[in-house]
Amino acid sequence: MTPTILSKRLAALEATGEIMLRHYTPDEIEAARLRYEALLGEPCERTPQQVAYYTTRTLKEIAADYDAMLRGAPAPWL
């Protein structure tokens, strides 16, 4: 990159820091909290198979299993 491109990017980056931060009113904060809570579902109880899985696996094994699940493998506790 040429120095002029770097100068332009630096100027653009510094300009973003001058934007005034948004201050929320307590009513807006409460409304946002209620919207967030409405999105949260009730946590599901773990099945005995899930409990056994999480108590017998190491963190590395769990990470590898989740990696495989992201690639389409079935959940190991099923």
C-alpha cells in the first residue's frame, strides 16, 4: 500500500472515533431488556445421555465432537 492510501485509511479510522456515543434513556434500556428476555427460551433439561456424555468427556473431546457436528455428524449423545 502506498503512504497516501494508508493516510486515507488512518484518517477514516480516526474520523469514526469522533462520532458522538448514543446515550439511552432508562425507558429505552428497559424496553431493550424486555425484548431480549422475550427472545430467550426456557432452558431444556438435559437427558440422561447428555449428562453421561458431558461427565465422561474431556474438553478436547467435546470440542472435537462439536466440530464434527458442525460438519454434519449426529450429536454423540443420541
